[in-house]
Amino acid sequence: MYKGIEGKIYPNKAQQHLINQTFGHSRFVWNQMLAMLITRYDNNPDVKCLSYNA
């Protein structure tokens, strides 16, 4: 069963900037790791990723 809390936040300008900056950094890291995994697979498709061994 999934549980969650729903609510609204009203950040000021500085908080909005920090939220947007955090999302931008997260997106950058995600894209870098995805590119690294794709390159790794393209170079050697026979090697399995760590997620396959878990």
C-alpha cells in the first residue's frame, strides 16, 4: 500500500531559485549518469550492469 501526503508550498523568490537550481543539478547528474551507462553498453554490451547482479 502506498501512502503519501499532499500539500502546497508557497516559497519566496530565494526559495524558488534554490528549488529550481536543485532540480537543474539533479537533471544534470541524471543525464551524465545515463550517458555514461549508454556509452559503457555501446563499448561492451556483454558486460552486465550492477543492477543485474543485485
